[in-house]
Amino acid sequence: MNARDICDLAPVIPVITVKDAAHAAPLAKALVAGGLPALEVTLRTPAALDAIRAMVDIEGGVVGAGTLLTAQDVKKAKAAGARFGVSPGFTPELLDAAEGEGLPLLPGAATPSEVMALLARGYETLKFFPAGAAGGPAMLKGMGAPLAAVRFCPTGGISASNAHEYLSLPNVLCVGGSWVAPGGLMEAGDWDGITALAKEAAGLPR
């Protein structure tokens, strides 16, 4: 499964920050039950790698690691069972590591020059980050014609109220968002509430 396949699975990839690894399996089950199989666990907490390990066997889920910054991050994510990676940007070392590990990667880009550099390297499915601060739907629309080969997963500043603005663009495959897995519901163990949010997100048109 490559990055394009992963982005095609659902209109939203949950961007998940797990503080307690005990939440990981029930969270993954709740999101998959709601129709969101691709799950990005950000490497922003000490529990992140354990969370990935706990999620990888959830039926129907495709678990990836986000906030990959270094080659070592890539190696740790792959060893934990991640099936894809996401980065806020890219470096040659990060791309080399992902390719070396056979880990499909959504590298981040926010400018035409960054997109062109990744396109020259063979990457046609990219993360657009930080989407809201980098120009939002207008920026993506502007890049559409001159960079027609590229498809995006915008992340950063996206919510249930504005996701449709991105998903309506022909060069957007899906969006990444944290609103479907809020910390408050995780802490409360409200997995039904998270499934309900996931169902709403999975039903967004694109």
C-alpha cells in the first residue's frame, strides 16, 4: 500500500496524540468502526511508539506514525509496526531512511519549490502543512494547475467546519485532523463519542 492508496481510504486521516498507551487499542477500534481506517499517531509523546504497537493488530486499521523528523524516527516507527509515515517537512536524510525502510511517506510541503523538489524525487502524494497558515484552500487551488501531477493531504488548522473547503478541491485526496480524536473524549473513555465523530468525518464528500 503506497501513500496514495492510504489517502484514498477515507476523507479524513485522524491525527492522534496519545498520552496513555492504554487508550490506543480502544481508540483505534472506535475510529475504524466509524469508517476511518488510516490512523496517524504523532511521535509527540513518550507513549507514541507503544500506542502504535497496540494499534497495529486492530482489524481494518492501517496505522502510521506522524511527526517523523529524523532517520531514527523512521526506523523506530517501522520497528513499532507503522505502515506509513507522515512528516511536517522533509530532508534528504528523512527521504533516504523512509525509502530504505520501505515505509510509504507523506512528506510535508508548503511552497511550490518544496513541492517541485519532492516531485523531482518521485513523490506525487504530499502533506500540505501547515495548511491554514500556509494559505489554505486558496493556496492549494493556486498550485493545482502548474503542479497538476501532485495530490495533497492538507493538515494543520483543519476542522469539521472547514474540511469540506479542502476536500472539494481536485488536487486534495483527504485531510488530516485531530478533531475526530479529542483528548477529552479519550480521557473519559467515550469511545462511542469518538466513533460518532468518525462517522461524520467519513461521510464528508470529496
